Amino acid sequence: ESLAALRRRGRVEIVPWALAWRRPRPELALPGVTPRRFPARLQQLLAPLGLSVERLLPTIEVFHHTDLVFAPVARVPEVLTVHDVLFMHGRGWHSDRFVRTVSRRLRRRAAGAAAIVVPSRATADDALARGVARADQLVVAPLGCDHVSALPLADDRARVDSLLARAGLAQGTGRALVLLPGTREPRKNQAALVEAFLSLTPEQSAGAQL
């Protein structure tokens, strides 16, 4: 959606960046993004020898990192999007090894970033408190959903039926599906949803599936 929004502005040329040895599954492919068939880890290893982003994309003027896995950029200004720094809080959010590795990686890249984009003032304050960013680097840009129609669409029913079928729920049974997309990790707080679901009375949860 970020690619589509920037392209609609028409003032900049957007060049998608993706490295992968394996081809993505068709349903996960992003429109307009063709991954280069090259192992990303190998590029990281070869970066000190000159295999930087600029070597593969010689015309770029700014590179935008949208994840905590950073491509090797040698010269052009860098922009980072950081959705949160919850992994730095401890409390079982992630393993100690993950916290050490990613914290070090993020701080190193953030130190030289031209801008760091965060989705909320709370994330900005957290990044400042933990020494990830300077105040002059931070740009608060709330996440948007303008690409999602607020009006019913012609294929809504078909999409719902397809989702129910993948969950093993036949159309017309009246059973409810509670869906929580996302990876299974503590910071997603799936435990709270499971506890809430289990606290329902038999009458309240009749026919529902989590």
C-alpha cells in the first residue's frame, strides 16, 4: 500500500527492492514487486566487498527500510520505518538473543538515518527513551487504511465464504469464526484472546470457533 500511495503522488520514481532465493508463493506476491533471485544473507556477507544496494540499483537517491532486516546501503540517505521497539522491553516479548541482536542492529542503522518513521507518538517517545532515535530524526505517520473500502463490495460474500471454508466452517451453519491474523509471539497478546474466549459461558460460545 505504501508503494501504491507513493506512486499516486507522481513526484518520485519508486523502485521496489526485494531479494530472495526462493520464489514467493503466488498469494504472497506484491503487485509491482519482482524479487531478485539472490540470497539476502549472501548479499550481507558480500557488502563489505562492495555489493551494496547502490551496486544493484545505481540510480537511487534515497533508500527506505520497511523492516528490521536492513539491506546494505553504502552512500545514499536512509529512511527507516520502525513500528515499535517493544522487543527492547524484555518481559518475555522475545528471546534474549533476539533482543541483543536486533537492538544492536537497529541502533547501528538508526544512528545514521536521515529520518525514522513511527506510527504513533507513543512509539516515538519509546524510541527516544531507549536511545534508538533523536528527536530531529522522528516523523510520526499514523498507519492508514484508506485502501480498504468502507462500503460493501460485490465480492464480500465470496471472500467471507472462502475464509470460512479454509477454517472448516460450512456456509450457512451459523457458527462464528473469531480470527486473529499474525505470528504467534507474546507481543501479539494472543493469550488474552484465548483467555477471553475460554471465559465465555457455553451459551455465549455456542457454535463459535477460535
